[in-house]
Amino acid sequence: MDYDVVIIGSGPGGYVCAIRCAQLGLKTAIIEKYNNLGGTCLNVGCIPSKALLDSSEHYHNATHNFEKHGIDTSAVKINMKQMIARKNDVVNQTSDGVKYLMDKNKVDVHYGLGSFVDKNTVKVTDEKGKESTITAKNVVIATGSKPNYFPGMEPDKDRIITSTEMLNLEKVAKNLIVIGGGVIGLELGSVHARLGANVNVVEFADSILPTMDSAVSKELTKVLKKEGFKFNFNHRVQNVENTGKGVVVTALNKKGEEVKFEGDYCLVAVGRKPYTEGLGLDNAGVKMGERGMVDVDDHLKTNVDGIYAIGDVVRGAMLAHKAEEEGVFVAELIAGQKPHLNYNLIPGVVYTWPEAAAVGKTEEELKAEGVKYKVGSFPLKALGRARASMDILGMVKILADAETDEVLGVHMVSARAADMIMEAVTAMEYRATAEDMARICHPHPTYTEATKEAALAATEDRALHI
């Protein structure tokens, strides 16, 4: 065989898997369809969206909050081309960083579409149509996902767009319609809301972020409404039309009545779907699972010996860090080790401002499972640090077992929640109790004091500052 391991796809799951394989002494190659490494996350997902979110937040603060700080910014204006250029620079630097890591770890990179000839042979077809083949003892499928859409809302990449096109929009959408109240829609909607757009969210469910704890959903809904979002829940989209100068979205409300929404652009953000087109899985005999996913067992093995799948193409949350952990897991498994991965402790984050973050069980899940639990929560507005920075919106909520006091879930809406959640992940990894978290000395003044106070509230209902 040419290689011990060949990985198809260079997103976070794929390139991290390649690095770990190389560290473990396995001769490794990675195949990437496009000319830039990093997959969706680095090129048209996590990294560029966060770059735009940061830029738009700076503008929003300059036009709404700086005056209260004693800073006069009366001449502030938006330069969208520069904003997009900065975003592209961040993407290029990050992608180049992945290439550096491949070279450093002596991972061979093959550019082109990877497809199975048989279970140990992969054909690589480059952008000019030239074909070559490589062989491997093990193959890891890490091809990620692409934007999803339903009949009637097919993107035309002009006025009806997905997250990919939205990231390169060089004008502010004055009236933006977002189909879907999930993470992608809320984050990219936030970018343009901060820049002055009217954002109208059309959501089939009865709340945003339906998979997160209802307390997070309710709190973030209040926050985004203050930012100018309008929410239309229990609406089923029937059709989206590009009128040339704008879009018209037709939906049915809860009563079955037809409702129309007009805007400049329509962002279709109804989730993502596994990307397996052109892989030739049938040639290798790989079995497919539900909703276009590759079927794997608890060790991320497919039904074919030596073929694994990780990340967005398999079941579970479509998160870059989940894919990374699975990449390390598979690499160590191939090397003969016995790795462990706890899916319950993979945190989720929504990068609005304030951010939302969560780990573990939601209150709704605990109720459904019949688990006896107790709740402790604390509002950000009671923190000195929050008042000092004018980030007073949000809360921290801790769920603990009613008998053992073990922390079962932590949910928060807060400035820097994406960083704050790691205290909870670490504590829960070591089976900490709410009392354990409450007894940890937290620095003052910080946002993390809200976590301590919520833990105190969950322990004996004895939060100190409310």
C-alpha cells in the first residue's frame, strides 16, 4: 500500500486526523477537492463568519455604545469591501496555516476529487481532469457537509442565497429575510442587523434554537429583538421568488393562512446535509445511513473493514470541534490505542452577541428522561463586570442531579460565553457537583462569577449577589 491512512477531506476533522496519524508514525495522505485546505469551516463557515461577526460588532459598538464611554464617533461609516477583504485575509492565513501543519508533519497532500475504486484504492481527479490512484490500508471519509434547502426555497446564488454567498455579500441587506432560526441564520443575520439591516426570521418551529435549553432560546430571542430582529414562528415556507430587485417569501402560518414577506435578500439557513457526492461509496461497498449520512458504529467504523467516517458525514452535531475529536479518535484507534470520546460533553456555541453556549443535558431532556434535578440560575445584570462593560444581557443556568448534586447541564447567554463554557465542560468531565463549582474561587470582576453564583443557587439556593 502507498499509505497506512488516506483521509478524504481537509476540514477540521480531516486535517486533525491526518496530524494525529502522522504523530503516531502512520504514513498519511490527505485528499482535498479544492485548492485551499481547511474545508467548509476555515473557508466558508466558522472562521469567515466569526471574522464578519467581530467586524460588525465593532461597528455596532462604535455607532451605539462608544458615546456612552465618552468616545465621539460621529463620522463612522461602513466599508463593506474592506470588511470582506479582512475576512478573506483571515481565511487565507488560516488555510495557509493548515498547509504548514501538513508539511511539518510530513502529510502528503493530493488536490482533486477523491473517489473509491475499491476499499483500498482511491482515485484522485484534479481540476483539469487528470486522474491518479493511491492505495491505503485505511481510508477515513471526512468530506463534511453543504447547505441544505427544501423544495420551493432553492438558492439561485443571486438574491436567494446560502451562507456561502452571504459571506461575500459586499452590501448591507437593508431588509434581510432569514429562513431558519438556527445557529447559521442567527449568526449571519446578526452581522447585517448590526450594520443596520432589518432582519425577518421565518421559522417552522415555535422558537429559535429548538435543540438548546428553552431558557437559552427565550433569553436570546429577547436579546435579538432588541437588536432589531423580527421572529415569525410556526411558519412553513412554501416558495421563495427572486423578483429581480428583491425576494418574496410565501409561507403558511400556524392557522394555515398564506403570509408573504418581502426583502432584498433571502438567506436559506435550514441546516446542512452530508456531502458524499462523487465519493463512489458503492465501489467500496460502504453502507449509507439515514438522511444521507454514512453509517458507522460506536467506533466510527463503516461496514467495510478499514474504512472510517467522521464529522458532518456521520450522525451527531455538525460541529468542527466534534469532527476534530473524532479525527483524533480514529487515528488512535487505527494505531492500536483505546481512545474515548464523550459526546454528551461536546459544547455548542452560538456566536451572536452576547454569545450562547451549552454543554450536557437540557432541562427538557431531563424531564423527558424522568431524571430528578434542581436548577440554579443567575442574571448577568447582577455582575459588576457586566455593568462595567455594558454587557448586562444574559444569564447562566446550571442543572444538577437532585440526589447526587452532579452537574448534568450548563446553559448560558453571556458576553464571552464561548470561552466561559469550558469551565463547565472541564468540571463535568471530572463528574463535579454544583457544590464543587460553587466552592471554586472565581476572580473578580469577571463574567465567570455568574457561573459560581448559578452553582451556589443550584446547591442550596444561596446565590450571594441576588
